[in-house]
Amino acid sequence: MKVLRAVFRIKKNEFAAYRSNIYLNFVFGCVPLIFSILFWKAVYGANKEIIGGYSYKQMITYYVNVFLMSLIINSRDNTVKMAEMIQNGNMHNFLLKPIGFISLNFKLYIAEKIIYLLNIFIPFILFCLLIRKYIFINVYVMPVVMLSACMAFILKYLIGCIFGLMTVWIEEISGLLDLWNNIENFFSGGLLPLSILPALIYKLISILPFKFLLFVPIDIYMGKHQNNELIFILMVQGGWIVIFTMILLFIRKKAYRFYSGYGT
């Protein structure tokens, strides 16, 4: 508990110093949503037919959820910080102390996201009120959505840690990380709902873990999965967490053996 309190104090002080940047980034992040409303209004036309299994309101709600989920699970800064700690030698401070770096970093990651959500909560609610006629509401599935979103959060963190530890072998991972994020953004449904894609492509994407980062939690919110299908999807999502946890533990073991720190 002492560690958690200390972690939250650290992140609270950081966000207090950069609160204006948080609000500005949020405001500018809302701009693409406005364009999405206008774009899909033109695509749906006057008839407002179903596209990819989504109504017009569901489509706009999808992009609002993508915006919020992307803010929550974004781990690029965390991965870059981990890479910098390996590059400047600060990682050895954790190797010599009785505290796991991955677990401490995860606590920092959680604290950062919680404090960030508390800061943008009111602006986000106000924005949703402004576009409320375009929002599809489904409160009945929120517990399951929250469960799936938490698993997406963990999965994203595990992937980010894997890339961070790869800095032990690859001196500069920024380019590789940007490439991965672009690929991930498409295959996770960040650009378009995956249900719009041709059936064959969707089946191929479904084999990969990407869709569990964005598309699956949002699709559950839309009420597209019920009963046994919903349980199966959550089990598969949990299975990917187990797989990436094993990959992370394997890479961590190899990285710690290979790592040499010369920092302060």
C-alpha cells in the first residue's frame, strides 16, 4: 500500500505540472471526432442504412469509444521511458533492489491512467453531452465492457514492455515502435470497424491479438456478442494475456542476462 500511495503521489505531481497540456491534447483529440461525424453523415446519407452491422449512431459512438480507449491503453510513452532507462543504464538500479521493475512500472502505469481519466472526465462528459444525439447508450453491458477493457489495458501494457526490453538488443526502437503502432491501429479497428472489412480479411485478423485491444471491448458495448459467444471471446482475450505474459517473462529473462548498465 505504501508503494501504491507513493506511486499515486508521483503521478499526481506530474499531472499537476502538465495539466494544461492534458486539456489541450484532449481538445485537439476531439477535432477528428467532429470530422468523423460529418464524414459518416455523408456516407450514411438520408436513409441511414446499416453499414458493417452498425447504425449511424452506433458508428459515431464507435469512434467516440475508440478515442477514449486509445487514450486509456496508449502505452507508447511508457515503452519509450523503459527504453531510455535501458539506454542510459538506470535499469540496473532496479536489478540491484528487492523490487521488480515490471511490477513497479505497471503500478506507475495504472496510476498515470487513473489520474489522467480523472482529469479528462468532466471535459469528456461535456463533449458527449454536446454530441448526445449521435451517441448510442447501452448501460446493461458496462460490467462486461469494463472487464474486456481492463484486459485490453493489460494486453497493451505487456506488448509495450516487450518492445521496451527489446532495447537491450536494438539501440533505437522508435521506428519499429511507430511501425507497430500503425499496424496495430489498423488491425485493432482504430481506423475502421473491423466488421466493415471483407469476411475473409476479418477472419484472418481474428486470428491475431490486435482486435482485442480496441474492437472487441467496443463491439461488446454495441451489444454484438451475447451469452456463450461473449464468454468465449473473453476467454480468448484472457488467453492472449497469458501468452504475452509468457513471452514477456521469457524476454525479460534473456534481456536481464544480456543487459549491461553504465549509467548512474
